[in-house]
Amino acid sequence: MSKAYVILPASEVRKFNQWTYTITKENRQQCSSLINKHAMMMTRRAMMFAPVNFGFLRASIGRSFTHGSLQATVSAGGQGKGVNVNYAPYVEFGTGTRVVVPDDVKDYAIQFKGAGLRKVNNRAQPYFFPAVRLGFREMMIELNKMGFK
């Protein structure tokens, strides 16, 4: 099963975790609500940006929360409407000679490189990472207003 995830650098996660221990319980709750709101927005945008002819792909896009709702995972792929969606990254990045991989996700995308056994050239239809990048920027603006630097 292939899934696409966004993972912050470990140094940023440590910095965020340290910051959450210094804020009040009320601010911690606001922070949790903010993360929930933006994870939901990222999920909705990814569903909106996903090509219409991929209904199972849209159904596989979701989110989950950990660490008292202070961490969210937004993912695409896996189970969608009872069907295992293993093509999520191939829609995102394209296949064959039509692959388009942004620099910031090259290390992630390389794991989906095919062996060249089939000649399938599908154009890239980015839906996941554009939605997550936009939502992440918006979330960071709000966290900065709360005092996270």
C-alpha cells in the first residue's frame, strides 16, 4: 500500500513539542483546535484537487490525530470505499516520461520509481502536496500569532 505523508523535520517537531509544554492549558486547547481545523482543510483541499475520474482516490484521503490532538497525519492512498488505492503517488507525480516531482519531495517520491517494465505515460496531476503546502503555510501563520517561532 502506498501512502503520501507530510512529515516535519525532527528538529521542528522537538521545537513544537517544547513550545506546547510552555503554554497554558487554554492555549494548548486552542492549538489543538487549530491543528484539527487545518488538517481538515488540507484533507478537503486534497479531495477537491484530486482528479474527478479518481473517486476511490478521493475516498482514500483522510486524517488522524495523535499526542492529544497536537499532531495530525494527512494521507492519501490505502483503503477507499472498500478498494485498496495503491496508485495515489502515481496520480500525484505522473508515470513514465511524464513524471514531475517538486524538489521538496524528491526523496519521498523516489520510492515510487518503476522498473521501466511497462510503458505507461500518465501526466502528473498534483492534488495532495499542493493542498498540504497551502494548509501548512496557513497553519504556521496562525501558530506564529499564538507565539510559536
